Amino acid sequence: MEFITLAKERYSCRKLSDRKVDRELTDRIAEAGLSAPTACNYQPFRIWVMESEDALNRIRSCTRQQFAAAAPVVFVVGACREEGWVREYDQKNFAEIDAAIAATHMMLEVQDLGLGTTWIGHFDVNAACEQFPEMKGYELIAMFAVGWPADDAVPAASHEKSRGEELVHRL
């Protein structure tokens, strides 16, 4: 698929079926994140894959997003500031940026595989760290409830709205 087609067809899928997602597919999603470019190739992020019923129930308790309840797999992406490259001029740490790039690669791979997801930012980070102590010390930037789109899943009405030229400035 052409990239621009992939980017435009991707939408926040808030209606997932409970159909199982094969390990081969979750491995490809993680691989997409691992292949993301990072500043100086420091790779200052972690990816957690929730597949067991226990892990899924615990991570679901950290968000009120109802569509996460049916997802057969949930990914969480976190940044590690201590591992991030720091720009010398202003001390900008790139860990969160790098983690967001990895998460975006994952989100687009989900779409390319025919699966659905939504980048969930509305979740209780403290609760996630309580449920999963291995996440402590990371800036949790994204949660992805991933699954096969339900038969009646559709993009939000505002999906194709864009502020277009207001956002692009040619100098």
C-alpha cells in the first residue's frame, strides 16, 4: 500500500471484535516499533504486550475507554528519560519523542495488518505502574487496544476533517 493511502485510511477504531490476534501479528507490531528511528539510535523506550487474561484485566482497569474491554491484546509504550539523547544547545531530552515515533510506527503497522486500534492517552499512569511494577520509572505515553475491527466499526465523523493549509506554512 502507498504510505499516504495507509496514513489516510488509518482511523481510531473504537469498536473491536474479541477475535484472537495471532502472535505472529503482535510480533510484527512490536517489530515496527523497534525499527523506528531514534535520536543517535539510543532507543530509549520499552514496549509491553498484554496478552494473558490476567495482564489484560489489570491494564483494562487503568482506563475508562470501553473499547479497550474487548481488545484481545493491549500494547503500552513508555519512554526512559535516562536513556534519551539530550540536545546540547537547550538540554532537550528526546526520549518521549523517540517513544512517540516508535508508537506511531506500531499504530501504522496495526493498520497495515488489517487490525484496528486507537492511541489511548486517557489512562491512569499511576494505576498502570501499580499494576505493572516493571513500568515504574518510565514515562508511559501510549496504550493501544488492538484487535480486529468489529463488522460495524467506522471512523468518527470528524476523521477526514483537517485544518490543512492553516497548519502548513511555506517560507
